Amino acid sequence: MTGVTDSYIIAGRVCYGREFELVDAEIEVEKGIIRSVNEISSAPDQWIFPCLFNAHTHLADTVAMDAEIKQGMTLSDLVAPPNGLKHRILNETPSEIRIDAMTESLRFMKRSTTAGFCDFREGGVNGVNELKTALRLSGTGLKALILGREGGEKIADGIGVSSTKEGEHVLRLAEETKKRGGFVAFHAGEKDNRDIDNAIDAQPDLLIHMTHANDSQLRRCADLDIPIAVCPRSNHILGQASSKDNPPIRKMLDFGCKVLLGTDNVMFVQPDMCAEMSFTYYAYGLKSEEILDMAVAGSELINSPFYIEEGNIAAFHTVNPRASNLRFSRSPEKSFVNRVAFTDV
């Protein structure tokens, strides 16, 4: 991935624009901004794709990676505040270890083509500051949208609400955050659809999961232009999805919802957007260009789109197909979505 102050020219098979058109082209970058993309008659044998944006993470959960889960534990037993397993582990872990864990996950994310993310950060003010410290120590330059809670929302980019089931006070906090100009996001519909309507009523900037949303709720999201971040691998691992109907991604897209892709808890799922795209491709039967858009479009949440277009930041990476069997691909876009691993970039 490129640096924000770099100036250079690079050529290859470019996945251009929001339609992801594959063209032999030369990209001119000046001070980290794409100044021009010009078609050329012959380009080096490398693919150039936009970087990915992970639209939902819990990076501090790295300290609980693959923790033992006892038979019969429910979703609430595992992740619900304040006494779910992950929260107990977070509270028992020293601050310096949480920072170290997040630092390593950030470095992994950069290696796996991710250039930005949106994180729900527990732990109040200290929790938000720990992630800011990890970002600095990681040296990754990843663009972050940090959503705090328990007071952390006051020094973060906004608030990340666990669920409207927590009570009226979280709705008040969300409204206060919105009045300050902060970003507001809710988990909604992960376990059932009972917390979805109240979350939509709050008119947030982002909804997470919507795994069990009904048609009416999806239409409301489309009408109100509320983006939805889905996390398919997490939903399946945690037993909240058993088919392509949960989350109902096909319906979301057909209704006109803006759908984004995230990886959710590092406790259960590696923050690997390549793996998330591949799983979504095979499990949900979507078109490769739909999935690629879901994996890039989250960058618009930070008003810094990663699409390879003139005027956008130079957030792209290269794939060398000659280094593997990818050189036999007849569709680089499809191969990037369902086959490329971070070791290929």
C-alpha cells in the first residue's frame, strides 16, 4: 500500500472506479492523491486493486482470541456487556497487553490489504486512548473511525452502541453524540429483530449486523439511506446464521440498501477482509463486483473513498499473478474476491 506523501507513477491492470472496470492503465500519484488514470496499450503483468475498509471490528478482543467456549454458552454469555466472556477477559487484561494485541492486529490488517476500519471500542476513555496508542505504535497509517462508549464517545469519533435493548439511556447518549457532530452506530438485529426499529428510529450513521431484519426494516434503511455493515463469518461462527438468508444480503442490495463488509470480533474471527470476501462469495451467491464494493465502500464513512479514481487518496495495492496459479485467471476481479490471500499482495 502507498504512503500519503508519496509521488510516483505505477502501471498495471487497474480495477478502476466504482464499476471496477479492468483496464490497462498508468496511475499518477502526487502527494498521496491520484492525479490521473490513463489507459495504455500495454501494461506490466500486475493487478492493481483498491484497498479494503473493514466496516466493523472489535480489535481489543484480540486478547480473547480463540478463548475456550463452554458448551451451551449463548451469544449474550459470550459478548453482551458487562459480564459476557469477552468483557471479563478485557477487564482482566492489563492495559499494555490490550495495546500490544491491538497493535499486532492493526499490522495484520495492513498486510491483508486493509487501509481503514471502524472499531467499536469498549473501556470508556481509557479504551479509546489505548486504540489511539496502538495506531501510533503500529506505524500502519490505517485510517480509523473509532466509536467509544461509557464516556469514550466524548473523545472518539462517535459512539458505538451495543444494542437499544440496553435501555433508553443509550438512545439519549446517541442523540447527545449526534448533536455534537459525532458519528452514531448501533448493533442491531444480531440475535433477533427486536432492537432494530428503535435503532432505525434514532437515524444513525451506521447499523451493524441486521442479521434477522425483515423486509419492512430493510426498506426503512434504504429509504433513510442508513448503511448496514454485515459480518457473515462472525454470524455463522456464533450460531446466528445458518443460510444465505441471515443476514439477508441479497434482499438488502435489492431493496437499495448500502451494504458494507466487516469482520467483527477478533476473539472469533481474524480481521482478514480477503477471507471475509471469499466466505461471502461462496456462502451467499453474490456477484464478485457486489462483494468488492461492500469491502471498499466503507471508506466513504470517513469521507475518504478508496476507489481508484482521480482526486481520491492513493489507497491501492498490487497483486502479482505470476507468483502463483493466479496467472491462469480469466477474471482478475473474481479471483481477487474469492481466491486472493494476503500472502499474494
